[in-house]
Amino acid sequence: MQLPLFYKIIKSHLINGDLEPGKEITISINQTLTQDSTGTMVYLQLEALNPPSIKTDLSVAYIDHNMLQSGFENADDHAFIKSVANKRGIVFSKPGGGICHQVHLERFTKPGTTLIGSDSHTPTAGGVGAIAIGAGGLDVAVAMAKGYYHLILPEVYEVKLIGKLPFGVNAKDVILHVLEKLSVKGGVGYAMEYTGPGIASLSVTDRATICNMGAELGATTSIFPSDDITKEFLIAQGRPNDYVKMEADENAVYSKTIEVDLSEIKPLVAKPHMPDEVCSVEEVSGIKVDQVAIGSCTNSSYSDMMKVARILEGNHVAPNVDLVISPGSANILRLLAESGALAKMISAGARILESACGPCIGMGQSPKTDAVSLRTFNRNFKGRSGTMSAQVYLVSPETAAYSAIKGTISDPSNLDINLDITLPDNYGSTDNYFIYPDTKGDKSVVMGPNIKPFPLGSKPENDIKGKVLLKTEDNITTDDIVPSHSKLLPFRSNVPHLSKFAFSTIVDDFHERATQNNGGFIVGGENYGQGSSREHAALVPLHLGIRAVIAKSFARIHRNNLINSGIIPLLWSNTEDYSHVNEMDELILYDIPEALKDRDEIICYNTTRDEKYILKLSISSRERDILQAGGYLLYVQSSEVI
Ligand code: MIC
Ligand code: SF4
């Protein structure tokens, strides 16, 4: 069969299983990346695994999320990660070096290779033709220790691009367009593969923007071919030998195809509070803006920043607007400084932030009450900015910069300036932000008082009895399960503290409900756990005594994190039953160990309503073993099985 590029790379990395969509496979992993807010857990787990050496070709630990040092906590976490990196042979990217996905794309990703990262936007690297997948922290620790990763083989969704983007339209608008068409659930079970003549007009970083927000589609990953444009990018990044041409077989067979005519795309926005609430900029133009934030792993590339500088040049930020800009990497910041573009931004009245995630994850720059905030980021979930009442719109850098000077949401296609950016022949580098492991140096691990042991699951009991602590709507995010902002991110290595804030975007007493009832169940709707890769969204429920979550469907990474933590993800056989269950109903799940051996169903009895439900157990045989062992760490430690 003629294969899509995604399957070709999978095939060359296949350790176990067949190219059969829907079935679990094992692939070898060339590279891993971590960032600091998930990284502390990853490296605690790696220490627990204590491998003789790491098995990847390259592993990098980035510091980019927890950058505010308003107490010792974040600095402690950084010191811990740095010490494990040195001990285990992992490259450490210092704070200030840049956002993991942008830096990895610039310095390390190679076409045709595999990368997993403890961050949901790891697929950004698909922009150079690599398979890059976001995963839970423990999966990344295991990939370093053992060199492999298990996944359910997705089907491949072809997005055929034709035409060329019109003036003022960014790659961001392309992915917003795809989100409008497919929704935040539309990519679940798929790898998105971009093909067609339209690709030739998109730079590597444009492609990376599109792959980045494949995470918002729920896709396993997204990928572009590697072609002459990739080659030029890698040469300009000083990595000519990393280039290899990668493309789908001619007449490759895809499960689904949509065609997108780039020339028909207009500037778009995602309205509050979901990335798929898309409409044209024109429809919302004129809305008064309070804050504009430009940056994040979606839109912080050199060309995005240069376009912003062009739009700001000779203008000033409107009096009602606070404009903040964070370039994606130290190298981009250096290039902006050298070219004079930074001076144009500053002259216009922008606040320049360091190269980091910053406002994207609520690390500062929370907008004022009821503010309208325009962000070039990828997620606008309610409360993520740190201000519950803020109205966050996701936009392109062009829309952001133009709106910042106009003071209202404004359509950049009305601009009358040249926005063609000539990319550098040589980007140079700021590799002094990397610390390479010192083989002869001190190998001790530094653990400050903020670093607490992580919770471990346990073998399941025969029957699980408990109350429904919470019943949620569809599309609940991990930002709901464990919110993240400047007050909570410093506690990513302190699960007991984080657990006090579980589900606090939905109810303010989840912690009490769980502790007063000795744990219980969560009942979810469709796409439960969408969004980030944070395994804290499983570790916190585990700490609070949750042993099973029953949902209509689960988001991929969160489902895996539940299993890794020893929590059973169950599906309604009859989704009607969802409407029968209420909060505080008491449920009993019977014969768990037996069911985990080989059954596809678990019987659930609702003692409050005297009703019986059949729940589906849709898991692989390896996942059965993991759940029987009480979680992935216990399973891996006690098993040499791949
Ligand atoms: C995010 O964008 O939500 C994050 C913060 O980068 C997360 C990781 C985390 O929660 O630490 C992600 O996308 O996986
Ligand atoms: Fe950082 Fe935001 Fe990207 Fe997450 S989405 S990695 S917080 S920039």
C-alpha cells in the first residue's frame, strides 16, 4: 500500500505491532524534550527508574514555563532539573534560552525522526517532517530510560493545501480555519498530514504554527513533508547535515481528506473561551481591546516577530492597550536586537518580555477584570490567563499588532505596508544558553524543600465503591482539572498542595468533596481531559482517592495519564446512562481485577437510584497489566516486557 509520510516514519521506528489503526504499537524514540512545569515529575520518575544510561539520541530539559521567581519554589525546581540533567546526560536549556518547542525546532529536530515531549505542543516539530508527540511525563521518563513509546496508531487525516495565503493572513489563520471546520474534537484518533502544492508557499515556522495547534484539534500529531524549504531552514540554522527529504508515497491512501484553499482564508479569531469558536476578524472588528500579547510556542518565530515590528514601526500602541511581546527564543531576540526591529517595538511602546511561555500560561500579565485580551497563543480556556472574567481572543501576530495600534480588534488585510519578510541565510545561534552534561562533574541531585514525592497508585481492590464527586459537561480541560497560573505552577512538584485547587474553575469544594468521602468517581462528558499533557491532572485525582473516571470519551494524553497513574478510564456503553447519574450518587464497580484481566465491560451499580449500567473498558493488554500493577511506574519497574 502507498503510505502517508506519518506511516512511513512509524514503520521505520516500529518495535512492536502492525500498521493497523486503532491498535497499540511500540515505536523507538530518537529524542525527548521536557519543560520545567512537567519536568520535575519526569525527572523524579526517571530517578525512580534509575536506568544505567539514557537510550535516546538526544534529550533536552528546557526551562521556559516557571520563570517567575517570586519565591524559592521555581528556582528549586530548576536546580533539581539541572542536576538530574547533568547526572543523566541530558542537555539543559537555561531560563531565557526560549520556549521549548521553538528552540527545539531551531536547534535539534531532524526530519524523519521521532520525538516525544512532556508538553502537548510537542507536535510543533512536525513542521520539519518529524513525528513529534505530546505525552505524559512518565511516558517521557520511560522513553529516556528504555528508548520506546507506546501509542494507539492513529488514522491519517490529509489536509490538502492549495493556493497561497493572501496579504495579512498568517499560518495561524490556516489552523484556526481547520479548527472551525473540524472542532476541538475533530482530530481525535488522527495524525494530521499536510500535503498539496500550497505547502511550497509556507515557511518551516509557518508549518510549525499549523502543527502546533493540531494539539487543539485533539490530534495525536501533525506533520508536513521535509522539502527544499526545510533544507534552506536547516542550512540557515547551521544544521545542513540534518536534512533529509521526507514525503508521502505518491498516491498515498488517507482515511480522510479535506482541501483548504489558502487563497480564500481571511484573518480569523477564536472567540472566548475555546480555540474552535472561530469567526472572521471582520465580524468582531471594532471591539475595544485592553491587552495584546504576542508570542508563545504558536507565533513567536523570527518572521512573526519581524512582521510585528513592521506593523509597529512609526506607530504607537493605543492608550487603552497594554502590548506585551515575548520572542520565542533567545536567538530570535538577539536577531531582533541586531536588526533594529526590537527598537521599533520599544519605540511603539511595547513591553518586551523574556523568551518564555509567560502570559500564555498565566505566568504574569493577567489582564484586568473583564478585559478583552488578544493573544497570538493557542488556548483561550476560561481563566487560563489568570483572570476568570477576561475575554481572550486567539489571533495572528498581524491581527494582534494592528489591533494594538488601533485600540480595537482590526483586520490586518486593511494595512498598506510590505509584510514580506526575507528570512536570514544564517540565523546564527545563542547556544550559550545550553549546558551540556559534564561527564566528569558533580553527579549529585539537588532537591529543595518544594520537591515532594509523587503519589503512586496501588493494585485495584475487588470492588470500587464511592460517590460521584463531580459530573462535568463536554470538553473539560486539564486546565479545569488542575488549573495552572503563577500561583499554582510553582507547586507542580507538590501534588498535595495542588490538589486543594482541583476543578476550582468549576466548583470551589472539590477537594472537600473528595476528602470527606474518601475519594470517589468523576463522571465526564465527551473529550474529557482535553488540552495539556500535565500528568498532574491524573496525579491530583489519584492523591484525592479517585480510582476510576467514567466519561463519554477521553482526550488521548489524559487517558494515558490516567492509566499510567493507575486510574481506570471507563466509557459509557449507553451514553444515555450519563444523564441518569447525578452528583453524590453512590456507585459500585464490581470484580475489577477479573475485569482487568480480559473483559471489555465492567458492571456498575448505582445504589442511590437502584440502576445498573454497563461500562466499557477499552484498553490494550499492556494497559490491562499496567492497571493491574497499580500504574505504569510499578509495572515498568517490575517488568522487562516492552
Ligand atoms: C499548556 O500549554 O497548557 C502547557 C502548560 O504547556 C501544558 C504543560 C503543563 O501543564 O505543564 C501542555 O500543553 O502540555
Ligand atoms: Fe508554553 Fe503556552 Fe506553548 Fe504551553 S502553549 S508550551 S504554556 S507557550
